[in-house]
Amino acid sequence: MAIYHLAVKTVKRSDGQSAVGSAAWHARETLYDERLGKKHRYGHFRDLADSEILIPENAPDRLKDRTILWNEVERFEKRKDAQLARVIEISLPVELNWEQRKSLVREFAQTIFVNEGMIADIALIEKESNPYATIMLTMRRVTGEGFGQKEISWNKRSLLLKWREAWANIQNRILKDAGHEVRVDHRSHAERGIDLEPQIKIGVTAKYLPGKSDFLKSTKGFERLEEYQRIRRENGERIIEDPGRAVTLLRQKSGVIKRRDLERFAKYYSVDADQYIEVLNALEKCPDLIQTGKDKKGEDLYSIREMEEARS
């Protein structure tokens, strides 16, 4: 089931970061950093699905080259505490294929960022259960010669809120056009009245997460993984106690819910196989869910009782 995620980070020289190094990591490339006099080598990673650079109409063509682009950003910024770039990280719907995901991210980057004067360096990362994309953005307006003044308005929180809403709207439209009923919502759990704790971002420790068929066996002593496990366990307990808590999230399907959707949902809100069975059983017995039949493949179909009653 599609999950909404949009996070924003800033690449800062004061944190020991490099725009060239960050670009190399996101694009899984080897890039030479002129300021540091070193190569950032990430070409051995094999999870890159696609990458490209989008530039505004008035930008010089040389900035389509990743090495030239981010070395020029580094040269232009003189301060030791300079903010070098902004990185948008977004989850991609598992319901879409890679061509559809590419089109989705490209439209979002072009309409929301590039048309406003930013350069967008896009990378799509292929993870079986959690495909995602990063969009690395320049922080200065681009002229026909290169970079101009920094655009302070791009730092406003109100603009971030617009970006979050736009990502939900574009994603939902493309999901609908592709024939999928699942929808995402950019609002917080609290704003939607969901009595479940949102999952945390676990950063580099995500490499320890198992595939979609298994549960995490050990936190390996990482606090972020321990917190990740606590949230899964406590959310599972809440759903077992009252499966109605899950209905607001399941309603994002806005129609038919397949058996596999319930299974994925139960797994996401369980810490181990035993709790998964309890959560799935609770969902199946939830009075707010009703079984509506089977699809052509014989898979059980469900719907929200309230929505079915409204149709009748």
C-alpha cells in the first residue's frame, strides 16, 4: 500500500558535508570534488533505478553535467558554514512501475522546483518494499551565466507545507490515472485523527531492515532501530485492542481493499510473526471492515462499512 513520506534535509559545509559528495552518493556515481581534491566513490552501489538533472530554461547547458554542477556550487559558496544544497527525499508508490514512478518524480520536480528557478538532481532508488527518490536542489537562482543570489524565500516553512501537499496531490492523480484506488495523505496522524504513532526515520540503519517477508531479528544496539521496534510493537498492540484505529488509514484505498493490502498493513504494524497474526486477525474481525467478495484471481476483497452503506 502506498505510504506518504517527504523529508527535507540541507547539505551544510558546517557539518563537514560536500555538495559533490552528496550528489555522488544520491546518484551512486564516482565524482571528483575540486574543493577537497578527492573522489567520492559510490558507483559500486547497485540500487539506482534512474537519475537525471533538470535545469530551468535560462540555465546554461553545462549545468546538466553532475560534476560541473556541484563543483560550481562549491566554488560559488565562500563561507565555512555555507548551506550548499537542499535534498528532498520521497517514498514512491509500490503500485506503480518504474516508468510511472520516473514520470511522477519528474513532474513533481519540474513543476514545483525547476519552474521556480532551481536545478533538480533526481535519483530513483530501487528497494523491493520501499522504493524512494531523492531530489537534490540548488539554493541560488540561475542566470544565463550561472548562479546568482540566494533565494531566501525558498527557506520559508509555508513553502515546505505547499511542497508536501503538492507531492500528495500529484501522486494521487497519477495513481488514479493508472487505475489504482489507493491514495496518500500529506497531513499528520494527529490532523487526521489517527490514534497510531508515526514511524521514525532511521537513516543509515535502514540497511539492517529485512526484506518484505521477514521481521527485524535484532536491533544490533542501535537506538534508532530500538525506537523503530517499539513503535511497531505499540502500534500493533493498539490495533489488537481496537482495530477501528486502523480504519482511517485503510480508508485511503477509497474503495476495494485486497487481502494482500490487509497483510501488508498488518506486517507494517507488527514487531514479529506472532504479533502479525494477532493484528491480522483483529483486522479481519473489525466490524468497520466488511468482506465484499473475491476478485478474478480468487483473492478476498474488503471495503469500509461506512463507505459501502453510503453507496447503498
